[in-house]
Amino acid sequence: MHLEIITPDKKIFEGEVSEASFPGADGSFQVLKNHAPIVSALAKGSVSFSTSEGTRTLQVDGGVVEVNDNKIIVLAEKVLV
């Protein structure tokens, strides 16, 4: 899956991931390959994702995530790296 994490200031991450977890407004959820299309508001919390180099975790201060056709786009208000 292709993941992009973008803030109003810059692109934080772009690359291939095997899974990603998000702090949804109504609770945490995980996205795996071939996930159904979804758009969700993000609460303040941890976004984690697995790349070929390992697992990374970032703190977001809210935003929106869209999953469609194995592409994930995160529009975060702010990322605390």
C-alpha cells in the first residue's frame, strides 16, 4: 500500500507500507491491503505504520485519513515527530 502523510507545512512521509493504524475520531482502527474505501476524521493520537525498515510511530494533532484502492492519504493538522 502507498501511504502519504501531509501537514499544511510539508510532506512528512511517502512510501510503501504493509499496514497502518490510526486514532479515529470514534476509536482506533487498522488498515491492511485491499481495505474497503473509507474517509475518517482523526483524533489526537498515534499513527503507526510498518515499512520494510520496521515500524514507525508519529503523533498527530487531528486531521483526516482517506483510504482508496490501496492508497492512504493522511492530512494531519500537525505532526509531532
